[in-house]
Amino acid sequence: MTSSNLNKDTLELYKYIYDEILDISEDGFLVVDSDGIIIDINNTYCKFLKTTRENAIGIHVLDLIPNSKMAEMVKGGVREHNVIHTFNADQNINGDNFVWVTSKSPVKKNGKIVAAVAQIKFKQQTINLAKKIKSQDCQLQYYKEEVKRLGAGKYSFSTMIGNCHLFLKAKSLAIKSAKSDFPVLLTGETGTGKEVFSNSIHYSSDRRNYPMVRINCAAIPSELLESELFGYEDGAFTGAKKGGRKGKFELADKGTIFLDEIGDMPLHMQSKLLRVLQEQEIERIGGNKSIKVDVRIIAATHQNLRKMVDEGKFREDLFYRLNVININIPPLRERKDDILHFAKAFLNNLNKKYKKEVELSDEAIECLMSHRWPGNIRELKNIIEGAFAISDNNIIDLSHLPSNIVTNSKISRSISGNKKFNELMADYEKQIILDCLRQNNNNCNRTAEELGIHRSTLYKKLDKLNIQVER
């Protein structure tokens, strides 16, 4: 027997072995050439596709499987393992399962793709798993779209409340900042709405389809902040989660990270954050490689960072990196005309939620307008919610508002009315007694005891201040 005959006999033997392996397999196998023409297919796959090898071999793969990826594979694809493939619902296939798990790979000779092979797994257990994963993936995509839609609807510049020129100036600057990727520093007192601004900037930017990750630098212990921001590798420290964990920067890749209360970030973490801003890469705790991240940073603080820089409490180089676009949000006391807009908006939301028609009395409106609001919008929202909860007859009046803001309101109006000191003190004393009587259901004994005075002294004050109460 010559060498050529030996090679020919060996090749025929391998072909028989190859065909037998394909035919006894429960999986489907498909082979196409560099043009996407089917050059081999096993009987298991033919049975599923309701065809024969004779009819399948020699035709283009897309003529047999319209949404096949094999034609792309021979044009420069890479090997894929256990990828979910969904057959067209109208395709002529055996059975009612359209979701399968496939593995595909190009075949190269001397660096050139000459063919491609595919394996389709038909085991019921694999099929059920594929269908379950496909279903969950569809649900995940749905929820992603819903979160995106709700976020864009809830956090948009069009839903912001306010007509004050200082607020409109800040809003205009925020709208402009959304068109770029430069870092933004939001400054302003607590409760002015810095997070609302950060969300609106993100959902109006080109990054809105990617994550918006929030972290409060003041709420996380300094020893845990690094792992929260940059993540850690498996076994990096005692108690580390098996397999490691991604940090906030990795989770925010291609999106935005909101660093609230940046002024409370420890100095050693400030230097690490500066490196992220400069290099656009992070390194996990316990890791030895850098991970590239594409993240837009929005920072916020109620503190004076310039003063902190002078005192050595905040890095000057980091301050300038963060302060590329500075947006200062005015406090509510400087937005007097917006107080009533906010109050009515909060009240409308509560009425809609609880199906009521609660309104503010004129006295309550006057009181709210004269308060200085040290807690800003957040304080106003909490007061409206508290008053709504205890209101009677669908009206919020002075009796439903906290006594401190009612008292302060009356003092403010008295001062503006040029009252003398003795008159102001009398008004203040009268308000304290009235509040205490109301809390004790006009019981003079309990009121006197709570005020720390004798009952007869209380009676004298009631007469002096012209307070009518049943004794």
C-alpha cells in the first residue's frame, strides 16, 4: 500500500468516525465554509430543522436558519460559548421551543478563517435553563427601561419648582453642564435640593442610559469608604465577599457618580479620588492591576471648601479638579416667592396619594411665608406632611403647624410692625402659654405644672394677656 493510499484510507476512516460521533450526539452540529455555505450537518440537527442532510448541504446557512450568526462568524467572529439563540417563531422547526444554547467558533488555517462550526444543545435541562435565562433577561431589560423612563420623568429640569432669579440662574448653569462631561460641584445649604440637581444633570446628559450611582461620603466610615468606592478582590481582608466585589466607580462605568458631602471625605481618600480624576482608572483593594473607568463626577457639599483648603482639611488640587463647573443653589429664605409654590406642590402630591382635598388657610400661608427655613426645602416638606397628617376638616391652620415656626412668625410680624420690646415679650409669652394650654386641652393645673409656675401666677398672666379660658 502506497503512502498516498494510506493517507486516503486514514482520511476515510476519520470521516466515518467523525460522522458516527456527530450522529450519536444528542446535540446538533453545523459546519459552514468561508462563504457561509453548509458543508456538514448532523442528523440530530436536521431532524430538529425538519430537513435532511442532502437538502441542507450546499445551501447558504441563512436560507436554512434566517437569523443564524454563522455567516458573521466566518467574516471575523470570535469563539462564543453557551450563548442563547432564539429561533424565529415562524421558522419550520420541530417542537415549540425556540430558545436554545449554542457554542460557535471560527476555524483558522495559517491565520485565515476557512470555516466555522456550531454546537446546539438539545438536552431538556439545558433548554429549560436557557428559556428561564431568556425570560429573566427580558424582564431585566423591561425593568431597565422602566427605571430609565421613570428616572428621566422624575428628575428633569422641567419638573423643578421655582421662579426666583437666583434659582433660575443656577438651573440655567445646570442645563448647560448637562451637555458636557466636566466635573460639577454643587454647593448650598442642607436641604436646598443638590441631589435633585445632580439627577437632573445626569438624566439630561448623553450618559442617561447608563447608571447614576450615589454615595454619601459622610454616611460611610472612613475605613470602609475605599472599598465602597473602588471595590476589593477575593480575600483582600477578613470578611471580604468571596469572589470580590465591584466598587461604585465600576458600577457607574459610562454613567455618573454623585459624591454627596464631599467635604467629609478623609484626606487619604481625597488623594485616591484625585488619581481617578487624572487617570480615569481605579484599583481594587488587594488588586494589582488598574481598571479603566469612564465616569462623570458630580460632587456636592454644604461646607465652604475654599476655607477648608486654607485650613488644610481639603486638598487644593482636588478642589480645582472638582470645581470645574460650580453651581450654587440658593437657600429657601432667599426664594420667598417660591415657598408657596413648594408648599402647594407637596400638598397636591399628598392629596393625590391619599385622595383628599386639604388646603392651607390664609394664616398658615402667612406663617410659612414669614419663616426663615433653616432646613430649607426638606424642612418645608416635612412640616407640610406633618400638618397634613393631623389636619381637620381639610384645612391646615396655625394649630397644625409646629409651635416654634408659629411663634417665630408672630415675632417676625411684630418686629416688622415696629412694636416695643415689652410688647414683643408679651406676645412671645402669650404664644407660649397658648401653645401649652392647647397641648393640655385647656387644663390650667397641668399647664401651670408644665410651665413651672404656680396656678395663681398662671391666672394672673391669663388676665394680663387677655387669654380667655374656662377655669
